[in-house]
Amino acid sequence: MVGRDLLKERMRKSIGNGVEKVCDLMNAEGEGWNEEILNALFDAATCQYIRCIPPNREQEGDKWIWENDMSGIYTVKSGYRSAMLESWSQFDFGLDIDAEATSRFWKRLWKLPILSRYKLFLWRVCWGIIPTIETLENRGMSINEPCIMCKGAPEDVFHALVDCPELQYMWVVANYDYSSRLYHASVLERLVVEAGSWKDEQLCMLAIALYWAWNRRNKKKFENEVIRVEGLWAKVERSMEEIQSAVLNDDLNRTMPSLTWEKPEYPCVKLNVDAAASKEGGGTLGGVIRDAEGCCLGAFMGSVPCPNDPVILEAMAVRKGLEVALKAGCTHVLVEGDALLVYEMLKTPCKQASALNSLCRDILLFSSKFQFCNFQWIPRICNLAADFLSRKAKVDNRDLVWTDSVPLFLSEVLFNDQ
């Protein structure tokens, strides 16, 4: 009976293809959004945000999932932990931590697949030696200031990086459930007690999140710069994406491309794309398609109102370029660009829950429309034509696609690029 009540409380609906609502916003083929319906139901800003979300054609149907586990599957272990949360909240662990468990945690920390700066910072956090106000006062300094972020509590290590009200949004939107932070008062205690059941990825993301939380605090204290808490978890995801690419791609085997644009081998065409962020928000995209003789088969440039993330914009440029290549009748495509993270990501399964992973999955799915499609990073100097188009789009502020003839302003750029 207890288990039945627990399931009722903790189960939630996972929206898949949204057959009752979301599909009504898409076109008949299910490959894009129905512009007429979008404009009728939403304001212009909301429509632009929806257009930036690539429809997932392989999405499963709606289903019930267990919200206390990332897999969505109920287990006796996760059910027990959920049922015991209220009881655990009354425990006072203090710092009386098992020495053997602590030793296992330290060994695990140094083996985490993240940059040393994140591991070292987590180590300093666990020892309580980062220079918070309380730490400095314990060393003899007279400061007498509250937390710089919330102004409502003394600033010790746990408050500054975990418990501050100004940080709670980050923990709520995190990919993993970090709610156990509510039942501890020390980072080391919490990790020794809780992290034994965590995946390495969850512990890595916590270490990175603490690092960026401290960076945000220092920006406010020393530079009076306010970094929105809504953007912190995106920084964590980006760091993990970089790790994902580094782990799944062997950098030692990567051959360095030449420092000039090279013609593709027949029957392939080469699609070069680039993007540029705008200070006002959003950004611009540009791309050019050339055949084995270096002749231009198509080009495009345009702007998007969101997002402002350069890496996401680069991925959107790849997606747009593939659409133009398909429209131009290309069947064998080599895609090149200078955004290293995007092209490394396209060599992975793209299974993480992030905007970049979702967009790259959509790119890989769309690339199956071609008989052959490959993605390759190149230095910026080899991407001058696409770079020129993305920058020109900032000035012209128009969405243009050419598949029959080359604009005159591009001819000289293409001539000098060979």
C-alpha cells in the first residue's frame, strides 16, 4: 500500500509525440512547424522560439515515468530512497563521516573525466578552503558582511555554493536530482553519504556547477557584474559537451587539414557554413555549396532572432545548409565549418539532454536524406566564403537563398578562396 501511494505521488507524464496537441502545430509531413497555425495561436516572440526547436521525428509516444530516476524506471531502491527522504531530513549527520567511505570518494574524485581545475576546485570546496567571508574571518580578517548574492545570510562555503536562495534555480533545472542538498550542511559530508550511488556524469556536473556558481559570485563581488542564474546550467552542459566530444573522439588520430579551401572529390559537393552572434540577440547564418570543379551550386544567408549562443547558431547553420543542399539536388555532401565542438559532437550519439545535443541529433537524422554525408572541422582561414556570408547577413538583414546563380558580391570572394 505504501508503494502504491508513493507511485501515485512520484509518477509523471512524459510527453512524447504529443498527439493531442504538439502534432497539431506541425505540417502534414511532420518535418516542420505549420506557420499559419503558429501565427494564429502565439505572439511573434513565442513563434520564433518554437521555430528554433527542431521537431524530433523519432519521438516516442507519451508514457508514464518515475521522476526520481533519470531512466524513468521505478526500482525498489529508488522507491525506498524517495519514501525515506522525510525521515532523513531529520537526521543530523554533522561531520562524523566514515573514514573508509571518505577515502573511496577522494580516489573517485581524482579519476573523474573532467578538467583538473574542476576537480581541484571541488577538492578545495570539500575541505572548506575557498575564500568565503566566513573562511576569511576564521583566519583573522574582520569583514562583517553577509552573502554578496542574497544579502540575507552569513556566507560560508555551503551557503555560497549550494544553499544560497540565489542559486536554487540552477539546482531545480539541473539534469539530475540534487534535492539531497536540502538535508546536509557540508559538501564533503553530502558527497560521501550520497554520491556513492551517483553516476560519474552526475558528480562531474556537480563539480562544474559549483565552479560556475563561485565564478558568478566573484563576478558580482569584484566586478559588480551580474550573471543571470538562468544561464548557469547552460554553462555546465556546455562543459560536459566538450568533455563528451573529447572522450568519444580520439584527438591523436585527427589529421590537421590544410590552411586553404580544397575542392571535394567527385561526386561530392562541399558545403561550408558559418554563423555569427549579434549583440542585440540572435545571430546570422551563412553558407556556400561548391562542386568538384569549385563552381558554386548554391548559397544562403539569413538571421535568426534567437538564440544568442554562438555554438547553437553554428549548428543551426549546418542544418540550414543541408536544407539548401537538398533543395539544390545534391546527393553526396561534405560539410565543413570552424565550430570544433559542433563537428566533434556530430561524431557522437548525441544522447545528452541539452539544446546542442538535440539539434545535432536532428542534423544527423536529416543527413540520412543524402546518399553520403560527412562532417569535418576546418580552421577559420579555410572557411572565408561562409564567414563572409554570415557577416554580410548582419548588414543586409535579409534571408536569401541562391540555387540557380551566384550573387555578384560573392563571386570575388569565391575566386580568392581557391
